[in-house]
Amino acid sequence: MRKHTSKREISMRKLDSTKLRPLKYEQILRIEEHDFAMRPGFGGSPIPVGIDVQIESIDSISEVDMDFTMTLYLRHYWKDERLSFPSTKNRSMTFDGRLIKKIWVPDVFFVHSKRSFIHDTTMENVMLRVYPDGNVLFSLRITVSAMCFMDFSRFPLDTQNCSLELESYAYNEDDLMLYWKHGNESLSTDEHISLSQFFIEEFSASSGLAFYSSTGWYNRLFINFALRRHIFFFVLQSYFPAMLMVMLSWVSFWIDRRAVPARVSLGITTVLTMSTIITGVPGVYNLDAVQAMAFDGCYHDTDLDLADLSVHSEESSSRGRAASIPNVDTTHIRLTQRKDFGQKAAAIQFHQPQRFKDELWRIQEKLECYFGSLVGSNVYITPQEAQGLPPHYDDVEVFILQLEGEKHWRLYKPTVPLAREYSVESEDRIGNPTHEFTLKPGDLLYFPRGTIHQADTPPGVSYSTHVTISTYQNNSWGDFLLDVIPGLVFDTAKEDTELRTSIPRQLLMQVDIADSTQRLSSFLRSLADRLENTKELRSSDMKKDFVLNRLPPFLGSSTGPLTPGGKLPKLDSRIRLQFKDHAIITVEPDQENSDECRKEMIYVYHSLKNSREMHMMGNEEEDASEDGAETHGLRFPLSHVDALKQIWTSATVCVKELRLSSDAEKENLVLSLWTECLIEVI
């Protein structure tokens, strides 16, 4: 008997999608047709990968381990045309983490992280959204613990500055360009974030470049935040109980002196309670007595023996020269409380105070722009009737400003005019002084390199304080020639076969080389002829040494690190150069290619992100770890030189008018400069 089927049952069958055979996502996205081990556009221009971050929480701050733990949503944006698919309604498709292993995704990692994990409850917290045109959104929920180097010198009134750094592990800037997707708006935070012991003062996003000698330049993004400690917490936990215990100890004065048990019990209770409180207060780690004195900002004779101070050149500003006080060449010392130095006849030197004193930072940064050379400073305090140094001359141009007290100076005729090194001269050789005078507060003195000088604090003056500002070390024509000639010889040898001819057999072993000197003279004359027709000199070492070691721009003591701001540059934007005095353009062999025949590239170096605290403090860290050395700059093909000169020499310029062959190159150039804060859109 045939069963009757109702219209309702027929309708339900049509709606039952489980009976259909859906199209697999591998077929929609054509995953099997492509090799997704290759990045999009492999072999072409670098792929832009935008980043934005939403910080969900700061879970912990550990002073002991010097790290922090943060939970965040990390989102990546890029375009992979291999994933494009037809769609009549232009709707995106969303997937979970199972698709990630089958397509290409950016390999962003956290620099200086100790541990991190992707949340996986109830499923792995990964989302992938693909749009019909190939645009991709890749989102992760991550918890990461990273290092934060903290300074507890002002504990518990300290402020800690930490940063979480993002970078591609495998792809350098030739393959992947990492940038903040929405500029300053790319970093958002939950308004309810709070910490038990810290105020979160600010969050900011910034970007830069990291250089590794073995693999090249990498884009790096920074999530910066400042933490200010709750003082009220420590008032309640430590200071207030200590005050109560001190007040309680006074009770013993009112107890009858014959009531020994009561007095002893009260005393023991007080001591034990104070011991408990003290052990609960964090200590200042790895600081000796001198450093603790320096951070505290006051000075006591018992902290340091003046007789042990070593003698150094007063005016020398060479990087890497030791300070007069051991172990304090990286700290700022203020001697404002004690003026009595006793009978110890020694001068005290405060090394490079511009690292910590904003007024000197502002002055010296302007002087470095004016002179085009590094400018250092030192402050000296000399007690009554004392002279810190014997007669000597220096290898720097010196300006001296008297701050407090008086100083008696004697200047002598140079024995080595415009000296190239520091040296002490004997009294019997220098003769009589050419100038003799006493500087008083506000007086300014200048003398050039090689001028022999000595100074002492006159009788009746309790002490003398002066600051020296010095410049032009190793900045002579001779130094410039040593920098320029190798590049000039290298370029000339490419075209002149005479310079590529082998030297005579056993020339290096000969005693009489008169014939060879004539040949060398001929070569030098040909180099001079070529030099007269050369428009550009390859002088990179002096330029790089200056810009990578000078002070960053002074933007105010309360200003944080520079970050790109304003509008994102587009093809129709007008732009102008910022901080022109802080950036240079050089032509150098490609640093990322170790082959003998390396093509030349354009490098733009700048000092916008230099470390103020390391100014004029030597390059020990650079020598110790070349792989970890970080420079701030950009790298471009040689074809970009005219466009860069156009930006550097014009007051304003339109992006589409730049002398480059394609619009994509123009946009990539200005975007790279914008992320380094070198240009602004007007």
C-alpha cells in the first residue's frame, strides 16, 4: 500500500542540509593548487603585513625575575591573491585554527620573550577570515611573558618602562614589511585593566628596524607602556607599621625601670616586628655603596675615599674613556648637600651628565646639529687650594662654563698645535703662561685643541664647580681623507686597469722602493683628477659613527619615544622631511650579500631612536655582541637615490611626483620613511 506524503514532510526534507554534499574549503580556496610554503608574491617586493593589538590584561609584574606577563589579541592583515575566490555577495569566509597549517601565515614572534602560549579552551583561540579578493585577517589570543629591565633606584617611588617587541623570525625587510595597521590607533586596551601595585600611565605603539649581521634588517614593532608604583600600598604595609612600632617603643619610657620583664618583652617584640617588616620590603639588587649613593642623590664622606680617585683628562670627551669615579660611569651623581671635602686634594668628575640632565641634553643636541660632530660634557668639583690635573693638552675643542665658586686658569702656547691625542706636559717645557685669569660663576672660556692648560681653586674659595663641553674629536681633514680615499680608490679601480695591475714581484720585501713611489705618485695624481669631477663622495664610516652615536632630538623631558603620527602617506599626499639634521643618506655595498661582487644600496641612518643614556659611553656592547647590535635606519635599492634626494632637498613634495618608476615603489618608500618618523603628511 502506497504511503501518503504530506506537503509539510516534503518541505522539511528540503531544509535538511545534512543530506547535501557541501563544497570543501580546499576546493573553494584552491589550496591544493598552490605551494603555500612560499610567501605571497615570492621574488617580488616585500609583502606588507599590518598588525593591530588589543591588550586584554597585564597579568603580573615580577620585580624578582624582571619580567611581565600580558594577555592580548594579536591580529595580522595581509593579502594573498592565491586565496581569492568567487562570491556573488562579496562575503568573507571564517575558519578556525585547522586551516592555518595548510596556508602561508606571517611568522611573527615576540623578541625577548621567556614563554608564551596560545589559549586552547575550549578550542584553540585562532581565527582566520578570508575575503573574496584575497585579503586575510588572522587573529590569535596569546599570553606572553617577556623581559623588562627595571631600575629600582627610586623604589618605592619608581616608574618602570617596559615594552613588548614583535618581529618576523625568518623574513627580513626584503620579504616582509611589518607595520602598525592603523598607526597610533593600532594599539587598544581594555579600560578596566588595573594592577595591585602599579598605575598604568600610558600605552603607545612605535616601530623600528633591527639589524643582524648574518641575516640583515628586520621590521620591529614595539608595544610600550609605563608603570608607576602605588606608594599608598607601601605606606600601609611598611611605613605606617614602622611608625606605629617606633611610637610603641616609646611606651618603655613610661614603664617603671624596675619592671624588667615588661621592658624586655616590649623591646623584643619591637625588634622582631621591625625585622619582619624590613624583610618584606624589596631590596635594591646589584648596587654597591657608590651606586646607591649616586641614585640617592646625596653624598657622604664615608661612602667614598677621595684619595682613591684616579686622575683623567678634564676636557676629554672620547667615547669609552673611564670616568674619574669607579663604577659610576653610567649613573648620574648630584653633589648638592656636602661642600666640605676635608683635606683630600682631588677633583671629582661627573661623566657625561647630558645623559640625565635635560638642560645639557638640549644644549648638546643643538650643538651636534650645528657642528656635525659628537659633543660631550663633564662636570668637575674641585676643593679649596686643589688642582686635579697637571699641565696637559687635549684632542678636542673645549668650552668651559664656570657654575659655582672660582677657578684660577693658566694657558700656555701649544707644543703640538691642533693635537690628535691627550698628553701631559712637564713644567720645565711649557715656559710661562700666555694667559692667566680667574673664572667666576657665569664666565665662559674657549681654547682650541692642543692648548696646554692647568687650573686650581684659589685660597679662600671653598670649592669650584665647572662644566666642560667639548667637540671635534677625530674630525679633521686627515680623518676625512682616511674615510674618503678607500672608497675613491675602490670606485676608480673598477674603471682603471692600471690600478688593477699586480704590483712588482717581491715589492713588499724590497728596501729601496724609489721606483714604486713614483708609480704611487702617478696614481695619486690620477685620483686627484678623478676627485675634481666627482659629484658624490663615499664617506660612510664617519657619517655612520656620528649619526648612530649622537644624541636623539630633544623633544621635552616628558615626551616618550617617537612614534609615527598623523595621516598615513598615500600616493596623492604631500610630505615633508622631519629632523633633517638627524638623518643621513649613504651609498654602501649591500650588507646582506656576502659575495665578493656586492651591488651598492642606499642606506638611510638616523638618530631619532638613539639611546640618550649611552651617549659618549663607548661601544663595548656593540663589540661584545655584533649579532645583537641594533641600528636605526632603512635600506633601499640604488634606483631610489634621486627620489630620496628630492625629499631631502625640497620643502614639500607630492608622493606621486617622486622620481621612481612605479606608484608602488613611491608608496613603499614614503611608508618606510613615515614608520621611522622621518616624514610627515601635510
